[in-house]
Amino acid sequence: MHKRNGTFSGFGKVFCFTFRHQAEGKGFKFATFVVPFLLMSLVVLIMSIIAFNNVKKTKEEPVNLDKLYVIDETDYDMFGSIVGYSISSTDLKDVAYKSIANMTTDAYLKENKDSLAEENGWGILSLSKEIKHAEFGDDNTEDREVLVVRLTLPKDSEVNSSTKDKVLELGSVAAKGVSATASEITTEQYMILSGSHVSQIIEAGKKEDNMILTLVRYIGPFLFTILMYTMLLLYCMGMGKNLVVEKSSKLMEMLLTSISPVALVAGKVAAIICVALLQFALWISSVVLGLVVGNVVAKMIDPSFVNPINQLIDLLMDYGNISFTPVQVILALLALIFGFASYCVMAAVIASTCAKAEEVAQKQGLLNLIIIAGYAFAIMVALGEVSKEGSNYTMMIVADLIPFSAAFRLPVDVLIGSVSNGIAALSVGIMMILTVVFSILAGKVYKAQVFLSGNSIVSNAKRALFKKKSKE
């Protein structure tokens, strides 16, 4: 065998061998080919069911009102014209419409009692002014004049609830128009008065956040933490077993004479990381493909179907002030890779101290505690995003700089602009250094366990790290 030359000598060979070995397993083939197909099929199925239910609901409750009489009992004389103008743009456009002037609802019912009794598919939409008693606190009461919209239907009417709601909504919109016109305000003023308002607290010199961006800053890291936690649970345990299973073989002692132990550990870790990221990339791609195919299938079922995911993306881009620059995308990918890698090399360090595969499960508890701690801290900071506490920004920076918590939230934070590119680059650099240092540490401890298996783990680690090189 050739003598190894450097710290990472033989890295490429170990990487290729481990990757090939992982790819030959049935689990890899199932996760790489079957799971993406199932995910895509599930997304298509869900979107198809949503479209089918929309069609079914539409078919079950069509507009079943034949005639609509509109009566304005106020002195404004605008309700009927507004309803007549608006009805053509609603689902009620095919309903026979008639505006009744200078008459109340009770008078119209009494005058047309016989003709209305012969029909059942009619309705009377009326607007009236009434005095309502309003209370403001315990001792302050007042009688106020308000506009009341009513829908009168024949006894035992078969008009469905969906049609009733549509008629009342049309009447409410018309009543607001009457109020605006009677108040002699402009259309722009009416839109401002009738619209909702947003309350904000911002710091001087900082860009204000809207509600959409605030929700993204909470939901984004929260969802990503679950994804990263799942990846770590699936692959970190396998990382330890993969390193320990060959340690008891005499062949490993011969192999370490030609391949650097650091290269051996780093090659195996890198190969497993690539397998994990490849599988998750395929899973995400299958979900995206499922959304595209599902959208086509849903539109075939219901031509009016609107993809909710597309609506959400448009909402984020239009109102969330979110845009992904190439630098942000690169930093997010590096944060994802090295965040996952830092936990994997920690698993390698713990596994390198084990002499047998049975010991891995026992010592894996330490890694699980670190994972849970990083996960909990990331979630805690995400909750602070919503509470808007004063120390929230500082806590977010700390969480993005500590490798154990940065792995769970930094990729999302850098994409949505919660942290600067400089902070993100610094955090990625810390995770890179941690990955290299832990790889070297795992390699040295791994070699000590192979050649000095008769001694304790602590003494082996001390010898591997602190013994002086013998003079040649």
C-alpha cells in the first residue's frame, strides 16, 4: 500500500465508495424514486379533490332565484339604480330584476298578494331607515338612525342559502354606496373610510414591515426548522452506524496506513450529506412538479380553479416586499449545506468514540440533545418575531451566528432579508470552520479507537490530539 501524503489524502476514493455503497441500498432507491412519485401523486390528488369539491359545491347550490324586486324605502332614491348597475357583474345576472319606486315592502306585498302567491321563486330586496337603540358604555345610550337591508322571501321558499347570501351581499354593497352618496363624499374618500387600517410600531431609521412580511418571518423559519429536524433525524443516526460498522475489521487498520483517517471520516460524511441533500432536492422538486401537474388537472376539472400556492407567491412578491438576489440564494444554499454538515460531523465525532455499532444508539442521545436545543432556540426566536419584543433583533442575530441554531433558520432569514448578507456570510464561515475542525477531530479520535482499542476513549482521544510526533 502507498503511504498517505496529507490530511485529506484519499478523500475522493472514500467519497466515491461511500456514495456508491449508499446508492446501492434498497432504502436509497425507495427514497430517491418511489417517495418523490408518491409526493407528486399526493399533491396532484389533493388539488384534484379541491377542484372537484368546488365543482360539486357549485352544482349543488346554483342560483335558484327567478325574480328579484328591489324597493328603496328611503328618501335617497338610489338603492335600486345601484343594485341594477351591480347585479350584472355577479352570479345573479340571469335573475329577472325589477326596481319598485315610491312603495314600501308591506304595501307591495299587500297590493300583489294574489300574483305573488302563484309563484315561489321570487325575493324582495329592500333598503329602509330605522331607529336603533345603541349603547356606549354603562350610562351613555343613544337612538341612532341606521340603514337596514332586508331580503323578503315567500313562505316555504326553496331559495338556497348560497343564493340568499349573494343577494344580501349585493344589497349591503349597494347600501354602502347609498351612504357614501348621501354623505357627499368622493369615491376615493369612501374607499379610505370603508377600508381596514393597520397599526405599526417601527424604530427610527428602520424599514417598516407589513403584516405579510411579519407572517413570513414567523412561518418561514418555523417550517424550515421542521424540515431540517426531519433531515437530521433521518440521516445522523445512519452516519454513526456507517462509521462504526467497519471499525472492528482488521482491514480498517491496513486501510488507515494508506488513507488519512481525517479523509476517511470526511469522505464518508460528505458522501452521506450529498445523498441526503440529493434526496430532499428530489422530494422538493416532486412537490413543485406535483403543483404544476395538479394545477393542469384541477383546471380540467374546474376551469375557474385558482392555485392557492400561486396566489400566496404573488401575495408575497407584491405585498411582502420579498425578492431573492443571487447573493442571497447562494448564501442560503451554503447555509443549508454547512448547517446540515455541522450536525453530521458532530455525529461523526460521537460515533468515532464508539468501538461497536451497539454503542452508537446509546451515545447518540448527546447529539439528540444538541439538535433539540438548537431547534428549540430557533423556534423561540421565531415566536419572538411575532411578539415584536425589544430584544428580538439581537436574539435573531445571535441565533443566526450560533451554528447549532443557525442551521435551523439562517437559510430562510437570509432569503427574506431578516439578516444582512454580511452577517449571513460570517455565520456560514463559522459553520465551515466548525465542519473542518470537527472532521479533523473525528478522524483523529477514529484512528485512536482503531489502533488503541484496549484503552479508554478519553485516553485514546488525548493521545490522538496531544501526543508529540516521533522523530524519524
